[in-house]
Amino acid sequence: MNAYPLIRTGIGQDSHRFLPEDSTKPCVIAGLIFENVPGFKANSDGDVVFHAICNAISSLTGVLILGDIADDLFFKHGITDSSIFLQEGLKLLGTQKIVHVALSLEGSRPHFKSHIFAMRENTARILEINTNQVGITATSGEGLTDFGCGDGLQCFAILTTISELNS
């Protein structure tokens, strides 16, 4: 019996508004804390990168990670760390192995240029893949949306997996 690869692609999106400027909640993006930017209005840390990846996994598995698993972790156990939500979601992939994740951020703040590599490294660490399997782009959106006007941040994620399937 021959085996051939099954390639699947999931897409996810997430967005959150920033809290007021005087908020003490840290701004967490790709598991990293960004200084001089207020945190996100969310039950959790509001990490739009990890939430978008969770939603991409949900599109592959049919399981609502943010709607069910994360809510349960938050409301029953007080967990607000989105990396834990993502780690729980990764368990749902079973034999599927992540081969690439593409992330696209839209917002006028924070400025990502000097942070992209660290964001790629931390995302790769959580996903247990190589840094070169994580691509991140960022745009200000030219001020055409609330994100581009600095009111919040949006992230889209495309997750590609591969697994062996017998013919």
C-alpha cells in the first residue's frame, strides 16, 4: 500500500481594540510584550497572532479553540495566557505536522520592523517548527480602517499542514 501526503490549509483571523492609554495591562503580540502600547480589550492577553493561529487550527479541525477551549480555561481556571490556548489547540492536529504559517498584521502601532525576527522565533518555538517556517508581514493599512487609525490590531493567519494518508 502506498502512502501519499495529505496537505491541508487553515485560515484564521483575530482582532482586538487597544485599551485606554493609561491601562496597565501589557500589550502581548506573538507571546512578546510590547512596551509603550496599551494592552488589548479581551478576557485574555488578547494576543491577536496566537488567536489567529488558533482560529486557523479551528478551521482545520472543526473544534472551536477560542470559543470553547479558551473560554473554559479562562472562566473555570482564570487562564489568560494565549500561548496556553494555542498549545491546547496544537494537540488537536493529531498526525498533521505544521509546515508553514503565514501571518499578516494590520495596524499603525506598535511598529514591528525591529521585532519581526523575535516574533517569528517565539511563534516557531510554540509551534515546534523552524523559524524559517514562519512568515510575518505588517502593514499600517494607510489609515483606511480602525486598525490603520491606531484603534486596535488585526491578524490573519494561514496554516499549512501535512500528514501521511494511505492510498
